[in-house]
Amino acid sequence: NTEPIRSVTLYRPGPSCADENTDNTNNGEVKKVGIGLKFVCDDTGRHRVTSLLPGGAAAMSGLVHLGDTIIAVDGVETSGRPSSLVVQLILGPPSLSLELLLQSSADARAPAAPTQPPN
């Protein structure tokens, strides 16, 4: 049984109020941000979500689940690619969207709980 593949659009977080008076560049380059997820590359070369960071775009969306396989990021297939490339595809300028193509694992049908309890 093959699980369905779904497209999820997430927005990288924009600068917070605390960041307004700081330099958001790194030697003239815009600081890159992620969406608050961690993944590992399994023995088949597929990248699987292992945790969602509390308050991150992935966790807050409720659309990304533990065990999901990242099939593509912004149209770039990830299977068999190095994890470092997948990280670079996910990281990007604040406030911009990215599209993930995800495939659920058979045992990941409910949204993942954040890795830390809320305060």
C-alpha cells in the first residue's frame, strides 16, 4: 500500500521585533532561516522527518508529521541526495514560502507533537 503524496506550502519565519534593530545580513548576504524540522537520511536514501521544533512553521502548520518522507523541496527531488543539499533547499530568506512534497509513513497519520511541552 503506497501512502499518498501531498504538497505543503510553509512560510519561513520573518524577523521578530527583537530582530528589527539588528543586522539581518551575513557579510552582505541575507540571513537564511528554516521551518523548524529535523530529518535523517535512511538506508534507502530517503529523508524522513524525525522531529518538529516547537513554534516552528512545520509544527504550527499541523501538516507535517513525524515519519513523513520529504520527496521534494520547491520542486527539487531529494531522494538519494545528500542531507546537506536538502538542508540548503529548506533554508532561505525570512518570510518567503517553500513547497514540500511529503509522503506519509504508514505509522504517521496524526500530527506530531512538539518535541518539548509548551510552557
